[in-house]
Amino acid sequence: MSPTEARMLDLLKKGRDQYGFVAVKAEFEAEGTRPDEFLRLLELARRADLKVALKIGGCEAVSDLHASRVYGTDYIIAPMVETPYALCKFADARDKVYGGGPSSTEFLFNLETESTLQALNAMLPIAAERLDGVVFGRVDFTLSRGLPRGAINDRAITEAVLVAAEACRRHDLTLVVGGSVAVEAASALREIRQVRLDRFETRKVVFDGAAVEGKDFDGGIALATAFELAWLENKRDHYRALAEEDASRIAMMRERTARATAPDLVAA
């Protein structure tokens, strides 16, 4: 474990003990997490006694589901599920890989477009029967309405999340809220919590929903941001080291090539 990873582990343990951290998160979708990166995150999570959330590549990303089962993942999120048909495809893929019975892994779908919100009444009975919950992705939802990213905490967006929260409450489905969760989101999250909010998440950290009611919500967000920064720095340093590991060998081989007199090399 590198010094940066040791610091990341300390951040996660502190977040778990003081700020309501319950999981770390990776994405095979937009973030494009590589297998070696996911394994490093998985080790940190297990050492910190935290769960792992993974967003797969789509509603029928069977290879991702197989990988998630091999790695051992606690929350699976399927993106861009906008119709009852797509939701059934996700549930079918889940059954194919994990079996149709109870599982210790939770399966949720992303609500991230206006189209999904409009179809929610038809989709949630399916989710209630075959899956576990909903992740409301506020950034993509905001953009799907043709609004700028900065409108994420506008009243209209919070009202949309409240519609989903009430629907999840009626169907007893888990609700997770994500999408640029920062200190500015506190009041919206507290309002949503009054209806239903089981968890909320930044890009890399998942919080217990009760954390929004804590005295130091801002401190928890700051700690999650520090963890993500350390994660990105560690990732950069790791690939930089890989890129440079053969630098001296490359230099030596270039010298040998320059001295070579073989006709084909000279011609080249």
C-alpha cells in the first residue's frame, strides 16, 4: 500500500466513524474504472469495513455483472434505464448472473432523465418485485431538461427528486441521491430525507442518508472530496510510474539501435 493509499484508508475510516460513510463507489460506465483500479478501491473498502457500489455499463451489461460477482460488490447500479422494458432487461440480467432468489447484493437503477421520471409509475412496480431501489442522478437529470449543470440545486430539480422519493416510499424501495452532492445540496437533501432518503453519494463516497441531519454535514463532504482528490492523485502517480518503468531500458535500446549497422536498420 502506497503512502497515498494509506492516507486514503485513514480518510475512509474517519468518514465511517464520524461522518456516515457506508461505501465507496466506482463506475464501469462514464468513469471507465479499469480492473486494477477497482481492485485497489475494493481493498481500501474492505480494510475500512465499508461496502462497495458499482455502476455497470448498461441495463444488460452481463459481463460487468459477472465481474461484480467475482469481485464481491454490495450495490449494483444500472444507468440509463428509461422504460419498463429496459428495467425488465436489467432484472433479467440480474437473475441470469446472480440467480432469481434473495441476494446480499442490492440492485438499483439510475433515474437520470425526464423520460424515466415520466415512466416511473409504470416502472416502480417492476422494481419493487424484482429489484431493490433507485439512484436519482441529479446532474444528468438536470441536463436532460435542457438546463445547465449549475441548476442542479434549483427548486424544480428538488421537486422532481421529491416525486421519486414519494414513489419509492410507497413501494418501499431504497432511494439514493447522487449528482454533484456538495455542501450546497444540504437543504435539498434534508427536505428529501423527510420523505425518503436512504443514502446519498458523491462521485466516490456513499453516505448513510441520516448523515445529512448530522451537525457536520459540511465536514463529511469535505472529507469525501479529499478522498476523491487522493484517489485521482494516486491513480495519476500509478500510471506515471508504469509509463516510466522501462524508460532506462528504452534509452539503452535506442543507443544500441543508433550504433547498429545492419542494412535493414540503416535503411529504416
